[in-house]
Amino acid sequence: GALRIPLIHIADATGEKIIGQGLRRPGLLGTKFTMEEDFYKGRLQEKYGLQVIVPPDTDRTEVDEIIYHELCVGIITQKSKERFQEVIKGLVSRGADGVILGCTEIPLLISQKDVDVPLFDTTMIHSRAAVEWALVVE
């Protein structure tokens, strides 16, 4: 028969996890596209009632540049780590109660021990959701 595999939307797996922790106002870090377009943010807002907070424009540009020009090519610096910590502090000061790491490479730079709010590593969450689904199916 045909293989029936559900499409697990990365934003859904993340939204469930955020709601499961009782949080409502996640900050979102990722490429400019992820932070600015609605495919991710809009879905979290519409489907889960979350108020998604993104960094201001200059921070979005800098985060995007660090992702593409450093992390994607294997460059990890203390300066960029500190910059991400500042951006996260800015999100928290604007009301974020957690932060979504919405790009595969960000966890190379920043981890839970580096910040005071819960981090949501979307790649890990998405992978776990797929594995959990596979384990339930016979």
C-alpha cells in the first residue's frame, strides 16, 4: 500500500511544546525570512494564539548575517555568541517568555546554559516529533 506519513509542520511541533510549558510570548530568532515572513510566525499566532516577538530590524539583519556568513560556514565566535545573548535579552525586555531557535545552525552558537529563558530548538523538536510519530505507528 501507499506509505502514509503525516507532514509534521515544524511550527506545530514547536507551538505544542511552547504551550505545553505554559508560555505565550515566544521570541523568534532565525534568518530574516523566518523572522519576517508569516509561514512560521503567522502559524504560531493563528493556530496556537501565541504572541510572537521578533527583534528590531537592525538585530534581524545582524542575526541573519551571523547565520549565513559564520554559522553556515562553520565559524563560531565569542563575539557572535555575545551578540545573540544581547538580542535575546532585548526580546526578553520586550516581553518574550522563551525564545525559538528557528534555524538549524543557531544551537551551534547558543545553548540553554547561555540564557535565562527557555530555548526551543526547532530542529530537535521537529525531529523528536517525527520519531515519536514513527514509534506510535506500527
